[in-house]
Amino acid sequence: MTLTPKQEKFAQCIADGMSQSDAYRQAFDVRPTTKPESVQVSACRLMADPNVTLRVQFLKQQLSEKALWSREDSVRTLAEIARGQGESPKDSDRVAAVKALNSMHGWDAAQKIEHAGAIAVLGKEEYKQARKEMLGNDDC
């Protein structure tokens, strides 16, 4: 899988957390007069390229391996505390560790969330406008 230098730059920007449109602007020569919609379409097309997608996945994997603290580290540490290993944890520490582990794995009981606000029913055009306001022009 060989990418052009601009495709590689785009993939690196995406892996670093940039939006597709911003990554496209960073990697390619986009004129200031270019419409945001044009940038968005071009960025989406580029991201749909299997070689680019694979490169982004590879780069993200490399970044996650370099992370200082991973989910696995958290689970291992909390499990040691829950088992009572280490610096003689108190019972309350052990219980807190078990609760944290249960939460991390999604084993908590369902929670009821109260909602006091109104629920709006939006028409198609209102929905489109609200979505545009929330996502800007970065919606693929």
C-alpha cells in the first residue's frame, strides 16, 4: 500500500484526531475560496480509499501502543487492588476497585436518568439545520 505524500499527511492528521475536512485542508493545497462543501466531499472520498483507511487504522494502532496508560493497565491495577494485593488496601479500596471494574466492563445495573426538560419534535428542515449547527461542515 503506497500512498502519495499528501495522502500520507492526510492519514497522519486523521490519526492525530483532526476532522476529515481539517486534515484535507492541512494535507492538500486548498484555496481560501474553496467551498467547505467541496472540501468535505473530497475528504470523504479520500477517507473512503481502502489504502488510506488502512493507513489511518495502522497509525492509530501505533499511537495507542505508545500511550502511557492503557485500558489494560487500568484493569490490571484495579484487579490487583480488588484481590487485596499490593500495599494492603482497605476494604473500601477493594470495593471501589470492583465497582470501577464493573463499570469499565458495562456490568453496572441499568440507571434511571430523570429528564426535566422539554423534548422537541423537529421537522425535516429543522433537523437538518440543527445537525448543521452541531456538526458544521464536517458531516460525511
